[in-house]
Amino acid sequence: MNLHFRSKYFGVLLLVVLLADLPAKAQKEIVCRANQQRFDRPGECAARCDGEFETERCALEPLTSALNDVFFTTYYNTLYFNDGNYLHTRSCLTRQVDLALGARGQGEAAAVRVSTGGDGQDPLRSKLLERMIIAWFNGYQIGNVNMIWGRDEVRNIGIAAVPAQNGRFPIYVSVNLLCKSPGYIAASVGHELIHMEQYSRQYHGMNIDDLSIRKARDAMREVEAYAWETNAGVFAWKINTRNQWLGGFTPGELGDLHTLEQCAGWRLESEIEQLRAQPDAEANFKKLKLYFQQDPWVRSNWLPNHADWAVRAAGPEPAACQNLPFAAY
């Protein structure tokens, strides 16, 4: 939900929202089998679990029911902990995450392989994300997705989708995303699939890529994707799972999510305000209004709660938005 706020009240509002939505007890999905101590994230376990044998080391044993898929857990444990992979996973606690994290482990059993729509040689980390799509996000074909791995340390972006190229949607993924909790990764993948759905929508009598409204359009799309993550409103998205991952977030990740959600709302208000200040504001507002009326989510979820959108003032940028946490875009 996009909340109207001012900078000096931002911290208070964020705390109220966070406390309202925080699960009674955040789940710790990863266990050190040597002593049964549980951890939020794979790097913490890999660095602190001292099991002498592989069977005594770390494993994903989900407490959040949504994560309990046998193929997903098998991929996950192979990627992070099998053989010498846990050595790469330990880098999650350093300033430079090992770019080889998840690129090994090609020898997983044939019984747990899935088709990627490519040549079958994709790193296991791509298979992990693709398994999420197969298991939890109905309505998407793996052959339409192209995972591209790297690291984005400038904008701190974890994962981002762009419009289809040659029939496939490129999804750019920072290896740093693998260091997050399993629930956070799943929600981030779903966030990008919402963007894929947005790219596929049809609009009539207008150019949805018009430069004059593109920034406002992109800001609106982020507001919608975060609304999916936080279970705000009611809408029949192509993927029918949302909000079920939040119990697997760490408290810090939940705080980051709500910060990103609030800042997406501020950015949208700011883009509309800037559009209003342009010399050709009347013509551009007419285009923007047409987009708002034609987009099914904006029309049904956002507009009813923002009747004053054309005159609303964004206010100064909140301090928390000037250095955004790790994000999905």
C-alpha cells in the first residue's frame, strides 16, 4: 500500500507498519545438523557450523511450509553446502561475495533435474530459481526466462527483469541475492514475475513507452510489485501466491521490504509532482490518466485510494530512501 508521508514522520510510520506485519516469530530455515542450531541465512550457517562430516553440516530444513518442496530443498542444499560448496557460501559474511557461489554442483542427481528451456548446462543457481517458478509461480514457462548472473554493487540491486528479448525475459540476478534468506529469494523472484506480467499487458490508444510518462509508469510498476509481496489489496495476478514467504524473512529483511515499499510510493508521488511542473503538463497528465485507467491493477487497486493523485505533494525525499537497502527492481 502506498502511504502518504513526510520525511520527519517516516521513521515512526515505518516502525508502526513493521510491528503490525512482523510475524510472531521469524522462522530460521537452515539447520546445522551437528548441533541442531538454526540460522536465518546460509552464510551464517556455513561459517559457524563445525560438523566434521558433510552429514553434520548445514541443510535447508524449512519451517515455513511454502518453502517445503523436495526439489527446491535438494537444489538448495547442493548449491550451498554439498562437497566444497559451503566454502563459497561462507563468503556471504564478507564484503565481496564469491561470484562462483552456486555456479558449481553440476553433478546433481538426474532425478532432481528440471528442464530450463536451454541447453541444460545452466549453473545450479539458475536451476534453483527456475524450480521456484515451476513449484510456486503458476502461469510462467521456464523457456521464457533467461537468468543472467553477476553483481551490482552500485545500486545494490539483487534482481531485475527487463522486457522480453527474442521471446525470453532476461532476469539479471546479483549473486549477492543468494546470501539472503530462502523466503526473501522466493519473494524477489515473484516480484520480477509481476514485472513480466506488467510488460505483457495491452493498452489501447496510447504508447505505454512514451518518454514523457515512462518514469511515472516505472514507479507505479514498483508500487504494484511491492503490493504483491506485502499482500496489499485484492487482484487476480497471474501468479496466485503472495505473502506466504514473509514468515521466512529475517527481521532485518522485513524492515528492508517495508522501506522499499514506502520509498516506491514516495518515488511515484515525486514523479507525478515533477510531471505537473513541466510546461506540457496538461498533455502529459492526459497520457498518464489514460494509462492509469487502462492498467487493470492501477484502476482497481491504486486509483480508488488516490483520488487526489493529480494534486498530491510528495514532500522531501525521506532519508531512508536516499540509501536504499538491497532491492528487487
